[in-house]
Amino acid sequence: MKGKLLFCLIFMAVLCTGHVDAYSAAAYAVISAETGTLLDGMQENQRLPMASTTKIMTGLLAAEEKDIDRIITVSDSCAGIEGSSMYLQAGEQLPLRDVLYGLMLCSGNDAAECIAEECGGRDTFVERMNARAQELGLTDTHFDNPSGLDGATHYTTAYELAKLAAAALRNETFAEVVSTKSYTSGTRTMVNHNKMLSLYEGAVGVKTGYTMTAGRCLVSAAERNGRTVIAVTLNDRNDWNDHAQMLAAAFETMQEQQWAKAGDAACSIPVETGTKAAVNAVYAEDLSACLLQREEAELQISCVDFLYAPVEKGTVCGHVKLVCGDTVLCETDLLCGGAVELDITQEDNSKKERFLLWWDRFRKRIVI
């Protein structure tokens, strides 16, 4: 009897947590790429090694290079690096863009060292990696190298790695590279190690990783209905299946909500010198968005304080945004919902008042 009661209590606890702790990861995080909202996680703030998912930062910095198509020459020190490789040869010449593909598709450690050497030198590049982490607010992330080999102070958290991936995906070059299944450079054809691109519908990246110390690490991203979800697992022996479940669970919570329809009144704007005292400001377009679990959105409306007649219907008089945190999910203009004719009996006084207001401002007088 006691055993049955204990089982029921554990089962109810699992239901109440909102996620299933059946995942194999030592730590994981699932976030909205657009808003950064944590949708699910476990030990998501624990510092852990991240293996070759390090290359997300390396790839982002490479993708931001002004001349990514410049031809570079592979140095002796960058050829034959230990671990996974795109098999660069000393003296080989190829575009930096192709090295980026080798970095993200083949997880080439040689590509990582080549990028670091080409983009300022290895030590300087690692400093740039850590500086960018600080810029992104990643206070529990530190890099010792550009490839992801184990280091004494080489670590991140599942949550911060997800935030880094979200930032990287906003770079068009990076996003294009990590969503590519295979890429041919000269006689070299590179196949993406990230099986999620084939296993999960809508997958758009991002990066695999493995060392004996870090275990299997994976960062994945998928799109649906204009929204992107990112999943991260650290030290997860069952990562492919876990990520498919995590992404599916996140998208199952997504709901489309409508805040306003085109033509609905948003607010009323006073009209001076008109035959009507006010005019409605109406939405120019529908305002709707898909929200994921734990996301909350609000309307931010800005419009003019007043208008002078005559007012034409359809005149832009404001703007409205649907905001979730610091992210604008959608936006549209506010338009005058009707016309207001000029009341000629008020016109003369209005002109006089406007002239006096201008004169006060011109003389830098305080107007109350």
C-alpha cells in the first residue's frame, strides 16, 4: 500500500513540473529564439564542458567578417590538428566561407584553428570569443580555445548556450551554413554531422559536439509558424531522440492569438478646429502572433496627441507594436478612421493660438 502511494505521489509530481525528467541529459534547456524565454529545462544554469558546440561562437565571429569570401592560405600549424577535421592541407588556398562550412558541417578542429589564426591570431580570437560572450550577457560561459577541446576554464551552461545559438542564428550567413546538409568546395564534399536536419521536420541547425569529458552535446533549432525553438543538451547519450521530443513538446504549447483586427479602434485622438471633437485611430492591419508556453505579450501604442482639421481618412496618426519582453513580434500603423472637416468659425482663433505658441517657443519662454 505504501509503495502504491509513493508511486502516485511521484507520478503527480512529474505531472505538476510541466516536463518529463525522462531525458538522458546532465543538463538541458529549451528556449524561444525570438524572445529568449526559457520554455523548459533542468540544471540549465550548471557550468559544464560543451565540446564542439563551442564552434557556434567561432562560427558567429567568422560569419561576421566583412570579406568572408577572401582567399586564405592554410598554414602548417593549422593542418593535422587533433580531433574531428575537414582535412585542410598546409599551403591549400580556399575562401574563408568554405572554412566556415568545414567548421560547422564537419566540426573541423583544423577549421577552427584556421579561422582563429586568420581572424586576428589565436590568442586575440579567443579573447574576442570571451568578449562577445560578455556582450551577450553570458556570465557563466568562458572559452579557452576556438574548437571545443577540453580546458580547465572552458565551460558554459545549457541556457547560455541556447542564448548564444539564438544570437548566432540572427546572422544570415551563419544561419545559412548551419542549415545546409552538404556543401562542396572544390573536390571536397562536406556532410553535416547534425542528423536533426533530416530527423526533425523544420530543423534549421545548429551544432553537435563530443569529447570524453563533455559527453555528447547537441544544440538544435527548428521553425514552425514563424517561430523558432532552440534545444540544448549537455552530456546526453540519447540526444537525437531527446531533442525531437523537446522540440515537439515546445511547439505543442504554441497558440496563435489575435489582439486586434484591421479597422478596430485603438484609441481616440482630439481634433482641433474641426467639425468633430475627435477621430478614432484604427489598426491598419490585423495584429496576431503565435506564442509559446510562458511567453506573455502586450500592446504598445503610440500616437499623436492631437490633430488639426481638416483630417483625411487613412492618414497615419500612430504606430502599435506587439511586444514580448524586448522582442517585437509584430507591428502596424494606426490610421485615422474617418475624416474631419475644418470648422471655419474656429480657424482664425486657431491660427492666432498657433502663432502665439510658436512665438513663445521662439523666445524660449516656458509654456504651461
